[in-house]
Amino acid sequence: MGKVAANIKVMPESPDIDLDELQERLENSLPEGAKINGFERDDVAFGLVALVPTVIVPDDSGGTETVEDAFSDIDGVESVSVENVGRI
């Protein structure tokens, strides 16, 4: 079984969210078998900055769904969207 790398854009609810704390909560929420291979920060508008972690998950049915669901359940997260997916 291979692995998949996905860039997942996590939009905070407001510019006042502490991004370092949000990043830590994202790392702690990962389902079993998934890992984060780095973060980028994407300036959106009006001081709002999105976190874009590169997540490595096993290439099985469901793909990034469990990670997306885990990220969506975190307090302070407005939305989660997959930006790019590729096999590694």
C-alpha cells in the first residue's frame, strides 16, 4: 500500500486566532496512520492567514476524509479544503 501527500487548507474563524496554538491542535487531532510533513501559511485577506499542512496518509479507501473531519472538529476552524493531492 502506498501513501498520499495532501495539502489541506485550514481557514481559521478570525484573524485573532493564535496560529501556533491552532497548528498544535491540528497535529494533536491527526487520526492513526496520518502525519504532518510541514506547514505553510497563506495570507488570505484583511489579516486572515490560513494554515496549509502537508499531510501524509495511507493510500486506502477514504483518503484524506478522516483528516479533513478531524481538522473540521477543532475549535477555531472555519473551513477545511483539500488543495492538492498526489501519490508518493
